[in-house]
Amino acid sequence: MKKNLLIIGFVWPEPKSSAAGGRMMQLIEVFQNNGYQITFASPCAKSDNAFNLESIGVSQISIVLNNASFDVFIKKLKPDVVLFDRFMMEEQFGWRVAEQCPDALRILDTEDLHGLRKGRQQAFKDGKVFNESYLFSDIAKREIASIYRSDLSLIISEAEMDILKRQFKVDEALLLYLPFMLNSISEEDIETLPKFESRNHFITIGNFLHEPNYNGVLYLKETIWPLIRKQLPKAELHIYGAYASQKVNQLHNEKQGFLIKGFVRDVNEVMRKARVCLAPIRFGAGLKGKLIDAMQNGTPCVTTSVGAEGIFGNLEPNGFVEDHPELFANNAIKLFQKEAIWKSKQKHGFEIINLRFNNTKYQKKFLNVITETTEKLNQHRLNNFTGQILQHHTLQSTKFMSKWIEEKNKD
């Protein structure tokens, strides 16, 4: 008999718009490869960019916040595993899952640590150095509580694993390091990619609804791109991303070679035409999808220490990691002009994909942990007494708040 997986999505997956969408599709693939029947449910409205999950055999269901109809739905579905897409979905629906399907394995996919990203963003706005006073925020308290209430949390970055274990003292038994799971790049794949001389221009890409991406484009416009254009007056920067608003589009300037291109259906097509990828990210968390896209397409990068976090490990980067704007610009120019350096950095990118994001290795690891945790679920939960405490109080507070909202909505 097929096992049942319910995914409760914060949004409907948009793999062509965001790294988070790509990540969700990778997780779906793991479960499909292991014979699960999958239902994807979300309270979010669908956009035109949403992937049609029905086309790959995944059921799509719209659910409602603060409504007992979800209880009826999940009791009938009887999932073996429930995957929450980000902690906000665990907050909303976790207590209902625990109440209606107590034996279901509850997995939280954090995507990135929201508390870390928001804390860094606030420190940046304040013009201060990020420290624990920014890390230990109200969002972090909610997120860590969600991790404790879940049986297993998927952590995309080694840096975030370290923060959770060292600074938040979360038991490692509740965490699983699971980065992007990617197909290996073969020599044949490499041969099909455009060579140095066939490529031109600089590129950056990212969903503009994501504040770190917009901030990075603004930083390019105001500070880094003028430094590059001073030395390369004919250079162009092609900027791609979904949901470009008026404030993004008004940055477009053909005379400066600063070109807002907007949404692109095939990131690989535009990435492999570019010679250098720029990712001057000043705050954020998780793994940066644009760097992964660049490495897969043989496009060396210049990024910041925040952008590089969790990507390269002990391996040489596929370009340069630099926080100072003038050095950032100089390294971008060096990559653009010097073929030998470019080829060397490109090679590092292929090695990083193959050694650090191996699809087969991490799929197997994930499935093994699911099996082990499911077999010892009662003991696993007994060992997590903090989680039991939080689950108890959540059932009291969140449950009655939700029921109050539900009653109020009937008026």
C-alpha cells in the first residue's frame, strides 16, 4: 500500500521564480521516487507562475486558515508524513495535524532561517553589526518553537545547522542538513556549454519580492556597477527576476548598460550566455539559488560573504567572495577579461555541484532518516520533552485563538 505525504505549502511552488520553488520540487521528487502518494495543500492564492503539480501526479488542494474544514480533510487523508513548508505553516496547522493524525511524522522544511534573515536585515537597516540581540528576535522564538514541535526539521545550510546547535542549543536529533539536491555535471554536459569567447555581459537574477534581491540590485546600481562601467564602458548588466515592480523597473538605464529584463522562463538559457554572475547580497540566509544556477551553467560569480555562506564549504569558490565594493568590482572585471582565471573558477563550480550537492547521496540520507525516525517515533518524541511542552501550550493557546477567529468569521 502506498504511503501518503501531505505537503502544506506557504505558497504554491514556482520553480522558475525562486530557489524556494526549486527546493520544493526536489523534495517532491524524493518522495515520488520512493513511491509516496502526494497531496499538496495551500491556503495561498495561485499565481500564473505556479507549477501545475497535477501534471506530475501530485494532487492540489486549497485549504482555509482557521477553519475546521482542514480537520475533516486531514482525518480523511490519513497522511503518514506531513511536510510543513516554512514555520508559519506549522504554526497554523501543526496543532491540527497533531490532534487529528497523532501518528503522522511531522517534518518542517525551514527553507532558510527566517529569524537569521530578518535579524540581518534589521541590523543592516540600523547600520549596526549583526549580533545575538538581532538573532534572538520574536521571529526566531516562533521559528525555534516550531522546530521543537516538529519531529524533524530540514536545514539547507551548514552555517544554519551550526547556529541552531551552538547559539540556540537545539538537539541535533531534531535537525537534518539537507542542501539542494542536484544532478551531477558530467564532462559531456560541460562540453555543451558556451565557451568564454562565446559569452558576453554580466548577469544577476532573483525574485524581486525577496528583499535581499532587491537590495542587491540597488547596491549594484548605486555603487558597484558605476565602478565596473568606468573600466568597461561598453559592458552590460542583465537583471532578471520575477515580480519586478515599478521601483525595480525605474532602475533600468540603457545608457548605463543597466538593463532590467524581468521574468525569464529558462534561467539556464540566459545564465549560460553571460560571462560573469554578480551577487552582492548584503543580508539574507539559506543558500543562494542564483549561485547554484551560475555553477550549473559554468558562469563564474562574484558574491559577498553572506552570499557565499553554506555554498562552498572547504572547496575553492567558483569566483571571488568580496564584501568591499571596489574589490568586488575589480574582481568582476578580472573574471570578465582574463580567460585563464575564468576557466579555473568555472571548473571549481562544477566540482562544488558534484561534491557538495549530490542528488543521490542526499536523497538516500533523507529517506533513511525518515525510516529511522518513523520506526522510533514514540521514543523520538519522548526524548524531545521541550517539544512536548511547546506542543501542549500550543494546543491550548493557538487552538483556542484559531477557534475564536473561526467563530468570529461566521458573524
